[in-house]
Amino acid sequence: MRGPEATPERPATPAGPATRADSSRIRSRRRVAVAVLAGVAVLGVGAGAVPRPPSLSTETTGDPALIERVRDGLPAGAHDRLAVAVVDGDEVTRAEFGTATGPGAAEFEIGSVTKTITASLYALALQRGEVQRDSTLGETLGVTGDAASITLEQLATQHGGLPRLPADLSFTGRVLLANLTGADPYTDDVETLVDRASRSTVDDQHPYAYSNFGMALLGQALAAAADTPWEQLVADRVAEPLGLVDTYAPGDPEGLRPGAPTGVTAAGRHADAWTLHAYGPAGGVRSTLDDMLTYTVAQRDERAPGGIATEPLVEAGDGGGEIGWAWQTTPGEGDAGPVTWHNGMTGGYASFVGFDRDADRAVVVLSSSAVSLDDLAFALLEDAS
């Protein structure tokens, strides 16, 4: 689930047509983007090239101007099916490339955008009194060793002191193999996840450090506190209240719905479905453009379950960004307001959701290939009107 992958600054690789007035800020954002994509890379972009990678579907529906805007803003790489929505106030403009037919065909893996759902579950668990901000991994999951004292609040704000992924040779080998095959490297069960945490070295300074490992532990801690599988918490506490009928966490391959599609790597190679098992809270949700549109607008309008997670709490990195519970907030350029966002990537998909409350705008971008579209998404947020 390659991350926003999460960085406090929006990545600023040259994919969108928008110009930038402040070159130093661009360089800073690019440095952050490199860090973000490094973490995402270990979450699985296939390494090999194929003779004929897919090209962006010529079957389109939606607003002609937005379709052209999206087509012009795409970066290089394999592209296939793509779904984009731009919201200005109550007005929604869509652009879709590729016809999704049959049960489940409209699904996308949303990767690390899943972390924002886990953040909502954390907020709701606090409201219910199931956990406290200072509840620890030792108390909730039985983690031992250095990681036992990490609090759920530290995990939610990406200050847990854990590495991005477990520093374990067997896990690393699985990731490297996944890079070649497109397989899902996240096959640990909860017991193994806890064991890896118990053997992990923790940075006792607890700096901001984006960690899929930490977010997986947060989600499983919430599940333990509620005595309910994390996948069911997603359904009961977020999807059902918002009417997200096509948003779900499969948990493992057996949990995939009939017709669940798969995507392609950046080079155009087939990627298996990524269900992530115990790491689901960090990136295992599947959804559609309609559902992610509903979800993102509800966050913008402060009516989503656990929506307090979007409020920035602490600094995230050295670029002026902040983080709430999983959600990143980046200062706006010029007179623009701050943008609250998260992106994601799996072996075969890329995603972005974001909004600017001051401008009453929101953007959702979902792609069936593992090519980052963050610059396009930010450009659409900036020029939506």
C-alpha cells in the first residue's frame, strides 16, 4: 500500500500542468515525495517491464473538459482504468476512463487511503470509551519489548517510533519477491504481526515517521478493544453509516467479492489482489468512485463518523505540513487554504482523496495501475471552480 503514501507535504513531481511560484517549496515537496515513494515502493511496485503495457482506456464517460484535463495531466507509465471526481460546493464533475462491467468491476484498491478509515475508527473508539489516547500496544494487543509502551495516539499521528515495515529478513524477502511477481507480500496473521512488533527496535525519540507497520497495529488494537474484527468495524462503523455499499475490507483473498478486479504495476505487469491480512488497517480497503466521493465530501463537510481525525494535531516533517489522525494537512499556496489529504498505492492501484474546506472543494482519483497521480489530484484541487 504504498503510502501517501504519507508525507506531510504533497508530492510535487512534474505530472500536473499547474505552475509553481515558489521553487524552494517545490524542491521541498519533491524531497518529501521521494521519501513517500520509497516507503510505497516496498509496498509493492512490480519491477519487470512487459512488451506491451496497457494504455489509458479510450472508452470515456463524464465531463469532456475534465476528461481532457485529466488526459493531459497524466504522468508517464502504464495506465488503464481511471476514475476522477472533482467537487465544487455541491457540484460534482466526473471523468472515467474504461467501462466497468459486471459485479464488482468498478472496485479499486484504495491502498493507504485506508489509513484514514482506521483513523475514523480510532476516533470512534475514543468516543465509545473502548480505548484511551494513552492506551498502549502492551495493554491492547499484548505486545512486549520496546514497542509495548507505544500509545495508540502515537500510532495514529505516525509518531510511534516504529519502522515503515518490520525489519525482518523473512518479511523483506517476501517484499522483494512481490516486487517481481506482483503478489501480495502482506500475508501475516495478527499473531505474527504482534510477534514482529514485540521484536522491533523503537526510536525512543518518536519523531514523525510514516509507518504502515504502526497503522496496522493501531487497527488491530482497535479490533481487540472492541472484540470485533477490524474488517467488521469498517463495515459497521464507517461504511454502513455513510451508505458506502461497495466499500469493504476483504481481509484475505477469500473475502474478495465476486468479480473483484486486479490492476497492473507501473511497468504494466499484472498484480494480484492485495488484501493485506493483518496489515489491512494500513491499506486493505476496496471501494468505488461513488463511495469515495461520498466519503471524501462527508469528511470535508465534517459529518463523517470519526471526522475529528482530519483536524491537524502535530507537525509532520520539516515542510510545514501537519498530521491529525492519519490525515495529512498541507499549507495552501498563495491565498489558497490548507489541503487535507491522503494518497495510497498497492501493487496494482493508486489513489488520492483530498479536500480544501476553505474553498469547499474535494477531489478523488482512483487508478487501476500503480502510478502516482498525486500531482494531477493537487492540480485539480487548485483549479477546480
